[in-house]
Amino acid sequence: MLEAIGITDTDALFEEIPSHLRISGLDGIPQGMTEMEISRLMHQRAAQNNQAVCFLGAGAYEHHIPAAVWQLTTRGEFYTAYTPYQAEASQGTLQLTYEYQSMMTALTDMDVSNASLYDGASALAEAILMAVRGNRKSKSRKILIPRTVHPAYRKTADTIVSGQNIELVEVDYDRASGTVQLDAIEKAAGDDITAVVIQQPSFFGTLEDVDTITDWAHQNNALVISVTNPLSIAVLKPPGQWGDSGADIACGDGQPLGAPLSCGGPYYGFLCCTKALVRQMPGRIVGRTTDVDGKEGFVLTLQAREQHIRRSKATSNICTNQGLVITASTIHMAILGPRGLEHTAAACHANTRELVAQLSGIEGVSTAFSAPVFHESVLLLDRPADEVLDALAEQDILGGYDLAADYPELGHAMLVCATELRTEEEIVAYRTALQAILAVETRHQEIA
Amino acid sequence: MLIHEHSQPGRRGAPQAPVDKADLSDIPRHLLRQDRAGLPEVSELQAVRHYTRLSKKNFSIDTHFYPLGSCTMKYNPRACNTLAMLPGFLSRHPLTPDKYSQGFLVCMYELQSMLCEAMGMAAFSLAPMAGAQGEFSGIKMISAYHKANNDDARKEILVPDAAHGTNPATATMCGYTVREIPTLDNGDVDLDALRQATGPQTAGLMLTNPSTLGVFERHIESIAAIVHEAGGLLYYDGANLNAILGKIRPGDMGFDVIHTNLHKTFSTPHGGGGPGSGAVGVAERLKPFLPLPMVAENNGRYHCVAEQDAPHSIGYLSAFMGNAGVLLRAYIYMRMLGKAGMERVAEFATLNANYMMAVAKRRGFQLAIPERRASHEFIITLKKEASELHVTAMDFAKRLLDLGYHAPTTYFPLLVPECLLIEPTESEAKEALDGFMDALEQIREEAKTDPEMVTTAPHTLPVKRLDEVSAARNLDLAWKA
Amino acid sequence: MSEIPSELKYTKSHEWVRDENDGSVTVGITDHAQALLGDLVFVELPEIGTEMSAEDAACVVESVKAASDVYMPVSGEVIAVNEELADAPETINDSPYDDGWLIKIKLSNPDELSDLMDADSYEVEAAED
């Protein structure tokens, strides 16, 4: 090979690099490991992560995933394929993505879905950018975001949209119900609102009055952006059916549908919209068409909006989607089907109902809100939640999420969740452990 | 056939969900779904068969030589997948307290450190979930830096005209106007044009090195000096890191902020389009602005940096830990390669590219920049073949598919007409490279003797050429009952 | 060679302008432009009544490989848009100067017409592309 190039040493290949900038090697990198060695190391490290029973949700949920899902997803033909730019050589990925889009539109009852974005939080940011581009009737570029929207989603949205002259207006929730009320929305709105964000179920697990808020928004020329748990809408009213005309943009995180918890990712953000907004949609979209012989086939379409063509005028800078994860999610949805998803969602609701009943029966524990919930609930404690959660963790129970940092006004509060995986025994064990912990007199003063 | 077309009411993978549907009557009726979601109803076997068969319609690294320029389609070691999916990682909730997550956090910390070392940067954040998000973070940090210095006049970002589309799109997303700098025919950025374009309005310059033209930006030190003297910062697009790993480091070239594409250089799976990961690294002066989360170490214990300890951070880019599973795979890959392995990456990637380029030249193909060394990729222009034989780069690409090769990147960079951007990577054996060049030559011959074979290719794939115009005019984006 | 009708006026950004001699003009994109774009798949037109200045982006024409802005050649109010293009964007490819017209503008500053190029100047401009 060197002969073909006309050199005697590979060093000559790098002669164009300024020699005084060259490094002699990567001395700070440890020596390589054989597969056997790295396997040993990673097994050790995996074991160091505590294996606790999970009653923690807060945006990422532990669900059963059929064994076939990731077996198929990690087939080399899916795992090591690239973005389907050569459509004829990528009909597997393209058709699967079209099926994914079809399933998401059916689940959300919206017209169009894209091929996914990075995660739910960044999808919300993109939905906001989309609403600003798409709402011709509003000039304010103001977006109403209730505090019942996931705190991490609000922070991420802020990071991403703040450079583009968009104002995110916070709306407080009603302390008694744990939901956002119309009068608070009206008060925060002022003259001109571009969009309203509604999360259903809310971050607290409570169910918002989606119809009333949706209709109000449309009457006031604002677009509605929904953030939903995609498993929950197997049994809850989907965004496309909210109010008289449905949400305009629906987003959320697809993790509950076939993505393992995996330390926080990769998940995916789904994004759906009405037909009117399709050209404002960022990210990739697959369309069905025919080939020269009239045979059905699939291609990436509407690419003219994307970065590689539009460049500085693109709808977004987004390039990748979460291809591997939506592959898993599509197969997951196909295997479970609508009935499987309904049964799973209902079981989550029932288990959480049972969990809350058991735990709120303990002295020192009460439910925070009056509104109905889906599969999470906020519990108030007689002492700081972090103390309690620490003690539970020592007994291999991940009890929930401490709300002190994001919602200090709630006092000692934690968000608990029970999915379909939690058994009666596990719930009873949680109750027993919590009861014992709270029986010990607290060192802290009670909040008046 | 679509999965939906196999659907029959009542079918499902019965053992995969609870047998009964629990009572939902405590939820107000108007909040409940009254219809059934129009998802397909199939048996588990039908689903497994359907998706297995679909997978076989794909080209992939595992099945085909995939010399896509700028994408770095190297072998994805299977151990990375198996080990990243060990139960201890797979079932860990992202909000599990740090105390109980040491096994995961140490991997993240070591990944940050190894990236710093390999790139010559002071600190790294693993938060961005893709190259484009990495770019976004980088430009946002530049913006935060200037703001912190009360430098409000800097409204422009400079971008070479050969740049990847995400670069100008990112600058716009961060509120900047974009100014393009021309590239000379020899592949270098036009220094005079750059000098004229920089001034007190310059926030920074975005650069890929080696550039998208497949050659090293020889005047990088002058470029850095020009931009820094004007008070701007230098951003590095890490798409082509595979060409220089272990040879030179972006930090040493003068870059203030860089993003890496872990799914390119560090072999995390492309997965049919993602997930990627765009870990972002900075020089000392940008450290305060790094996005969260980041992992820190204290006396051998690891923790996520708290928000209050990073008051100047540009913020969060995701709800949790970015594409954590992807980060684990990159970590495992880097540990397997180690020092010696990583030093061999650029060596062999560059050797393979230069070898192919030499063969291409010998066989009469026109190189875009013949007088220069290739980096890890090089460009052939089929301008001559297009005008004389009336076959385009697109036709060549489609015919390559018939011959069992995934086509190289076509029509990028935009500067070179009818181009093929070819990146073999270090994973390939010489036979694969030779076979590909043979195929190219065969297609050129076919273009002379049987042009229709080429212009109507592909012939042997599940579909022939697809009607993209119709797809865009008559949008069919979802199956409806 | 692209068609460049001599009775029309032109801009550097490949719009053509027909003076209707009643205080309004009709605007479209040239044959050269439509050839560069390829088969058009979608056209985004402004709302009737919108007031814009010369060089403002008025429309977007989208093909499979590109999406381009169409700029106001002169300042004024949009008084008509070609509704047919919603269902048949390819009309622009087939008949860029007649059926493929995009918008009609009521001039707010008729003097701007003299800033436009004539057919010969545009021919030079298009050749340089």
C-alpha cells in the first residue's frame, strides 16, 4: 500500500500537519484492554450500582420490555446502519420509521409525526420554536409554561430557546388540587400569547383540565403544546382530542415505550402536529412513495427544511434522530398492541393507587393534592424527604423523588410512583420500612 | 407490507402485559380515552418475523463496506453493546442518588478525562446528545463568555463556505448572523478574506480540521491568531477527528471549544440515524460555562456537579444524563483501544484513504484536490464523466449499491460538483478497498457501453429509484385506517 | 439557454417583474431559477394585505433539494396571490412567466421600478451563476 501511494513511511501522510504541533503519543490514556479484561471491569462497575426496588418516576419509568424488542433492535442490520440517505438501501429503517410515525399519530391522535428528536425535554424546546414560527396570529413570542411541567424540561427549554428572543412565562399551580387553573393562566397571559404548554399527567402525577385550557388557548389565538407520557395516553384522552379542536403540537418522551432506564438515556423525544404545521416540523420525516416500477417504497422527505439544505435558515440545526431507540419502541408497540398498552397503563394506575393508600395510612404521611392522578403522587412527610429516602435506600428501596429543590413551598414532599412491575409484596415492604423509619422521632421540627 | 396490514382485532403478544385491565373508574370520564388507539394488533411471532425481514432490507456496516465520507463508519465492537447493557447499568434510574451510582459515575468521569487528554482540552461535558447539540453548546458558551465580559457588539459568527449545514444553522439558533468565508481551490480557508471579515463584531469562527474537503487546514495557527486578535473565539467541529487522533490535538491548535461526535470517532452505533452524542470540551477560559450534567471527583468518590456549584453554566440540554448508554459504549471502546490503539486509529484511517486516493488517480479518476495528502477521506469529482458520459455522481452511487457497496457521501461538500466523499475508516482490510475501486471502474466502463444500466440503477435492491418529488408533493407520512 | 422575456424587468435574486401599468406589478421567479431548483413541491405565499419593503422575503419556493426565499423586488402591499400553486406548484416549472406567477404588489414607491434590471443585464447576471 505504501508503494501505491509512493511513500516509505506512514509518517509522510501527516507531513501537512505543522510538526511543532504534533504530539508524540497519547501518554495520558491508559493501555488498552482485551475484551476479557474490560468485561471484568464493567461487571465490577455494574455491580457497584445499587439494585434497589424502584418507586421513582419523575420522568423516567421502569416498565417491562419484551425480550424480543432489544434482541431485534441490536441486530447488526439495525444497529450498524446509517441514516437512510440512500433510500433504496435502507428500506428496513425507512419502513420501520414510517410505521413508528404511524403509531405515534394513532396514539396521540394527531395528523403527523416526525422521526423523533433527542428526548422529551429538547422536544419541548423544539415544539416552542415551532409554535413561534407557526403561529401567524401572534407576535408576542411569549409562551405560558405552568410549574406543573417537569422542572428539567423547563430548564432545558430555557437553555435552548433563550437566545432567540422568546419569553417563557411561568404560571403557578393551585396548591390544593396540584393542577394549574384557568384563572392563573388568564392572569399570566396578558394581551398576546403565542402558545400554552400543558403537561398531562403533570409532573406531580395529577390530571390537568386539558379541555378547558385548550379551548381557552384557541379562543385567544394561542397554540397548544402538549407534553404527555405516551404510555398514559393509551388510557387517557390523547392530545388530538383535547378541547374542541385538539392540541396543535404534541411532544413528550418516548422512554416508557420500550427504552430501558439505562442511567438516563438514550431515550427519544416524540413530536407530532396538525397538518397545518407540518412544514414547521424540525427533524427527519419519512414519506411513503413509489419507485419507477410503481412499487411501494419509503424515503426521507421534506428535507428542504433541514440543516443540510437550508443551512442558516433551517427549522433547526438538528441532524440525527434517535434511530435505534425508536426501532425498539416501534417493535415494543407492535408486540404489546393497543390492548397490551392499555392493560399496562391501567396496572400502573392501580398499583400507584394501592401504594398511596398503603403509605398515606402511616402516621406522618399524607397526600398533597386533591386532583385525580395517573401513576404518580406527591406525599407529604413529617420530616425532610431526603432523610427518609436515604433511610429507605439503605434498605434497597428507591422510595421516590425529593421535591425540596424544585418546589420548596410544599415543605417535606416526595413524588412516588408504582409501575406495573411493582408487586403487592414490594408495596407492603415499602410500607413496613417507611413505618419503621417514621416511628423514630424526628430530629427536625415539624413545619407549622 | 406494513405491520398495520397484518393487523387483526384481538391479536397481541398476550404474555407481555398484565392479563386483566385494572379499574380506572376513579379517573373522571372526560379525561379518559373513549376510543382504542389505532395501533396494529399482531401476534408476537408476526411482529418478530416482520421486523426481522425488514432488517434484511438494510445495508449496514455489519453487512457492507460503507465508505460514507464524514460519517466514520467503522466497526462497532459488540462488547460495547453487551457491557453497556449489563443489568447494573440498564436498570439504573437516572435520579438514583450518587452514593449508589459509583460504578456508572466513575465511567463517566474517566470518559471526560480521556477526552480531555485526547483532545488537549481543559474540561469536558458529556451532556450534548448529538453533534448538533454539541455545536449548540459550543456557540452558546462563546455567547455566554462575551456576555460575561460585557462584550455586546459581537453579533457575527464566521463559517467557511465548505462547512456542514449544522454550523450556520446552529449560529442562527443562538441568535447570531452568519458570515461565510471562502475556501481556496487547494482546500485552505482564504486567509485574506478571513482577515477582512474579522473585527469587533466577530464572536467567533467555526472550523472543521481536517476540513470537509478532506484536507488539513495548514494555516490553522494563522487562523487562530487572526480570530483571537480580533477578540473572537475558535470553535472546532469534531466530525473529522478520526483523521488526527493521536497525531495532533484541537486544544494545541488553538481551539477554545470543541465538540466530538462519539458516534463517529468513538464507534458508538449509528442505529439507522441515531442516537449520537456530541460531548463538548473547552479551554480553561470557557470552563465556567459548560453545560450540565458533569461528573466531578472528590477523594475517590464521584458525584454530579450541583447546579449551585456551576452558576455560570449555560444550563441543561436534556432531562437527565444525555445519551448515557451511548456514553458507556464510547467509554468501553476507548478502554479497549487504550493508548496504543487510539494512536493507530488516525494512522490506518489516513493510510487507507491515501491508498484509495492513489488507486483512484492511477485509474484515471479526477481528484478534487490532487496535489494534497488526503486526511481520513478524499473527494473524487465526476464532473468529467457527467458531461461526457451523462452519468452523474448520483447514478454512480446507485449503481454501487447493486455491486454490494454502500455509496460514499454524494454532493457534499457543496463546493465540489458531482463529488463523492470517500472515507474508508481504519477498520477495513485492503481487499475491501481494492474491491470498491474495482467497482467504481466497472461503473465507469458501464457508463460508456451500457449507460442505462447506470442511470436507472439500482436494479437488485428491494426497490428501484424512488420518486422523491411525489413524496414531497403528495405527503403520505402515516398510515391511516 | 433559459428564457428571458424582453418586456419584463428582473432582480439579482432571480425574480421577474411585470408592470401592469395601473400602479401594480406581478412577480414570479425566472426560468433560470426554476431550472436550478428542480421540480417544485411546495410554495409558501404571503397573506393578502401584507405590507413589505423591497428585498424582504415574501415567499418560499421548495423543491426536493432546496428551499429558496423569493424577495420583494419593490415595496408595497400584496394584493393578490396565485392560489392555484397550492395544488400545483409544478406550474412554476412549466410556465414561470405566465401561469406560474406568484404575487401581485400595489406599489408604494413607483420610483423603485427604475432600479430593476432589464432583460439584457439579467442575461449577463444569470450567465455568471
